[in-house]
Amino acid sequence: MDKQQLQDCHERIKPFIHNTPVLTSRLLDGIASAQLFFKCENFQRMGAFKMRGAANAILQLPEDARKKGVVTHSSGNFAQALSLAAQSLGVPAFIVMPSSAPKVKKEAVKGYGGEVIECEPTLEARELASEKIRQEKGATFLHPSNDNEVILGQGTACKELLEEYPNLDAVFAPVGGGGLIAGTALSAHYFGKDCKVYGGEPFEVDDAYRSLISGKIETNNTINTIADGLKTQLGDKNFPIIQKHVEQIIRVTEEEIVQAMKLLWERLKIVCEPSCAVAFAAVLKEKEQFANQKVGIIISGGNVDLGNLPF
Amino acid sequence: MDKQQLQDCHERIKPFIHNTPVLTSRLLDGIASAQLFFKCENFQRMGAFKMRGAANAILQLPEDARKKGVVTHSSGNFAQALSLAAQSLGVPAFIVMPSSAPKVKKEAVKGYGGEVIECEPTLEARELASEKIRQEKGATFLHPSNDNEVILGQGTACKELLEEYPNLDAVFAPVGGGGLIAGTALSAHYFGKDCKVYGGEPFEVDDAYRSLISGKIETNNTINTIADGLKTQLGDKNFPIIQKHVEQIIRVTEEEIVQAMKLLWERLKIVCEPSCAVAFAAVLKEKEQFANQKVGIIISGGNVDLGNLPF
């Protein structure tokens, strides 16, 4: 994927997304011994960067495919993003969700106009249900992270950040399915000035860290992390981009994630997900490495259950 | 106080404050049936609008008075604001706090370079302790809300809001000691286009509402509200401004405050104080009155105890 594709993607999705604000804090700069620039995708439409990739993926479909709709399986932010992006474009959205998913998440999808199809809470059942919708409705399956159009869309957050602060030395993003970090790495490569990209990943689900070492896509045997957006694994579309353009993946403990999340809430005064705190915790963990540098951090989203906070 | 004074004040304090962002939300617009513009003073330095008034009050002191320092009694945001503003200007700050004040608040004041003087938790003891500092150190006493320079400073938040959105029909602010609502009313009067100002006040501490009816400054017999920033009463400097320039004070229940606060956290993705929610709850309470209008809301601050949330 080249520079022009990223530029075209950004222009294409602009009417459907916010150019989110970048926040700074002298106090957090002091703690990190660096200049930090927080790109607040928690303020994005539906509350997360996923809106960008979803909008681009739908906009790239031909007219007849749009009419038949889109389908995905997700119980997270991509489910809501695809529903809202589809609604904005008059496209039907079918969202396969495990029956065990919280009611509030199902309601959110419905609130954005998505049609929820429930299935058993196994990967096999989800894939089967999606395939059934694809065949019956002729809907196009869109993957939340392993899709070139989705990757391009997610990359526009870092592009906007670099348009506002062109001289960043580094940008951090959390690593889950790999769409955000891959898109971020592409944008830093094409629009940064020697701007390096780092991933933050919980020790508990360090599949991307291990994948970079082994050279093949690794999986997680357990997923005991508070960062529920990061439990997924990389895919064949985003892994090569990550291998080529991501400098390093820094792993953090669950305690470091909670502490970083508390700092973001208390000091930056924003409601953000544990996944965001993973990227910030990674900066703090290796702060000697980034001393006095200008460091961007992608705050990925803000959809949290206020009744179930870790502090 | 005239337009020129507000303009001069704003220029004076600009190097010491943030021009805070204004957030919007289609979802909250839908709930309110109006176009809402949230002026986010929770992102202000030290986390509240109080920084504006504190900075202006110190900047207006003559050089010899600055050397001797400033003193106030407060356990809330003004204590931190005065400490940080004083520190930024190389001025000593003496903060009288009740011994019963939470340790975290005392630490915050010290963190901003303020000197904490503890006293018994009565108004008499606080005034006595302040007076002692005034005499011993020659420090100037600054009142958190009943001070013309403080009122001008607080008014600059609404001035910035109207610079960004000149056509607001109404601006809402919470009513506590009266400094913010008085400053807001002055800015709306001088810089708005027929922009009316409304106050939000908890039923539990509706002294300002009653003061406007009786024509004299009323007090509260009980202060059972979650909006801990609004327990204070009006003063002789801000009351005449409020009488002249505030359209109406709208009272809300504790339940309405908590519900509005939850909406702000969940939908606007910001950490903000119950006091902010009072202003927003007032808009929702009388939403027929503001249907389809452009309504500004001053989000006063974001210093909350995350371990003690009402939801």
C-alpha cells in the first residue's frame, strides 16, 4: 500500500469521521520525561478508531455489493463501527455476536442500526454464522483488522496526528488484531520525518511480540488481560507490514496497564479503554529510551463499562 | 466591569491558561433536542476553570504585594488553582485548609507549590487562620469567587466559547460561589449576540435560586449534594451581576445530576465533576425551552475521586 492510497482513503472517509483532538499534559510529560501527544480516538464517532477502517471498507465496495450489505463477527468496537458506518451510508449491516456478549453491546449495535445475529460463543460458530449470512444475503464479509481497506482507514489517525505535529520522533499504538498498528506504521513511514512506530502489548497476550521473533503468526493460549480489545491475533495482511515498519513491541504487565489507565483518567481527564493505557504504559516502561523525545500515543477508544472499573 | 476589562484580563492570563477544546456529540444533541457545545474546562491547567480567576487575581497585584504572597481558604479547586498560578508567577501561596480535608487534596496543593496551613473545620477557624497569615506574612487575601478580578478571569471561558461559536442562543454554567456564573454572564453580555445565560443549581443547595427571588443573598441550611463544588453561597460582588445578567436559575435533583454525569462520561468520554453535570442536567430538565437552539455548557472541572464514583 502506498502513500497515495492513504491520502485517497483519508479524503474518502473525512465526511464520516471526526478529526479528533490531540491532548497534552505537562504533568504526564514530567512523569515520562518526554513530550507526549495523545491522539484522542476515544472522541471518534462511536467512541473508537475502528470507525475509520469500517467507513473506508464500506466506501470501497461497488454499488451492488453495498446494497446487499456487510457482515462481520465481533462483540467489540468493530461491531458498532461497522453498524454506524453502514447506517451513515444506507448499507445493511449484519453483526454476528456470541450469545454470551453483554446486552449493552448488543443494544449499542442495534442503536446504530446493525442487525444482531446471535451464535454460540466459539470461533467456529461465529465463522459459520457469518458464512451463512454471506451466502443467504450476498453480504460482503469484512474482517475487523486483517483487511487492507481497514488497515488504510485505521492509519488515518496517525496521519492526522502527524499533520498537526509533523516532527514526532515516535508513535505508540496498542497491538490487538494488528489493523491499527499496521496502519499507524504505514502513515508514520509515508508522512513522518524518521518517525518510528512502537507497539504496546500486554504480557498476557503477547502473540505479536512472539510473532516478530519467530517470523510467523503466533497465537495466545490464554487471554487473561484487562485490555479486552487486544485478545485477538495478527493476520496475513497486516503481519508483513508490522514486520517491515514497526520498530519494536514493548510488553507491559496488567498492573502497569491499570496504573497507566488511572493516570490517563486522573490527569488527562478522559474516559478511555484499558487498550489505550497499554500504549501509554509501554512508553513509561521504556522511558529512558524516549527521554526528551516527541512521542505520539494513539488513544484507541473510550467504550468502557463505568460500573466495572479497575480502580 | 466593562468589555475592555474582560478583553484585557483575557490577554493578561493567556500565557498561563489553556484555550480548552469545545466538544460536541450528535447523540447528546439528540437527547437534548438542541445543538450542544461543551466548553471543557476539565482540560484546563490543574483541571478546572478556577485557574483563570486565580491567575488574573495574582497578575493584578502590584509587585510588592506579589512578593509577600497570597492567601486563601479553600479545600477545593481554588486552593490548587491559586497554588499553581502563584507558582507559575513565582509568588508564595498560603492555603488554609480544614484538618479534615482529604489527604489527596492537601498533597495536590503541595504538588503545585502551595503551603498548607491546617485549621479546625469551621468557617470561623478558617477565617481566623487566613487573617493571621495576612497579618504575619503581609500576604493578600484572595476570595475564590467574590472578587472582581476572579470574576473577570472566570468569564474568559465563556469568551473563548463565543469566539469559537459566536451564535450561541444560551450558555449554561453551574452556580456555586457565583464567580463562574457572574463572569459567564458578563462575557455573554459583551461578546454574545443576544446570548442568554442560565445557571444550574442543585435543589439541595438552591441558595442562588432563592436569592434571586428574595433580592438578598440567601444561605443554605443543609448541603446534602454530590456537587461538592456548589455548596458555597453568593457574595456582594457577584450577586448584583447575577441579578442583572442571568436569565434564570434551573434547579435539579441529585438523581438528575448523577444521570447527567453518567451521560457525559459515557457519551462525551470525559472525566468531569458532578458540578458540570448540574449545568447539563439543567438543560435536559427544561429541554422544551431550548429546543433546536445552540446551547453552550461550561464543563467546570474534572477533579474527581475515581475510587468514589456514583455509578
